[in-house]
Amino acid sequence: MKITRFLATDDGGSRFVEVDIPMTHDRKDAEGHILRLSNAYTSPNVCFVELPDGMVQSWHNAPARQIVVVLAGQLEVGTTDGQLRSWRAGEAFLASDVTGKGHTTRTVGGPARVMFAPLPDSFDIDRWSA
């Protein structure tokens, strides 16, 4: 499964990269369906946030490396290399630009609801494991 990550660059900017979350564990459900799972992790503190209609945030950093799941509405994120990307309900991204100039964020077309699931400090994104 692929998601977009934005991260700090060596020059203090930010950019988007694609991350492949390995789905390496199989589990059968009660009806015999094969479910494919990634490695699990324990988040230090999951929270739900309502973002208002018309919200525009100038350059800021992610407070922690975190998975952001859009539950309702639409978010648009910009990086210092001039790219803009949007996510709608049911989509997720990994915010990990905890240093540098950061990114911009705005709601599009109304309010948005999101879930923040921070990664533990020991989490290795490249191996997708703690």
C-alpha cells in the first residue's frame, strides 16, 4: 500500500515522496477471507481534530512524525518545492517534516475532520516497524 509522505530536505525545505507500507502479514477472518496487514505500531497519542472551513495555515512543521487520516472533507498541503497535493475522506498521508520550513495546510470546500496517529520515536519508516 502506498501513501504520500512529506519530509524536511537537507536545505531546510520540504518535499513529497511515496512510501510503500508493506502488507506482509496474512490473517484469516471468521469467514475464511485472507486479510493482508502491515506491521502494527503503538501510537503515543491518537487524537481526532475538526478543522474549520476556510482554514489556511502558513508554513509550519508537523508536531511529530504522524499518520494523518482524513475522515471527512478535503485537505491541501503544499511543500517548499512548489507542489500541492490534496487528500479526501478515506485517504491518509505521513507528515514527517518536523524540522525546516515545513509545509502549508488548508481546508478545501468546507471543514475537515482528521485523525492524527503519531509514530513512536523508535519507528523505522523504511522498514515500517518499531
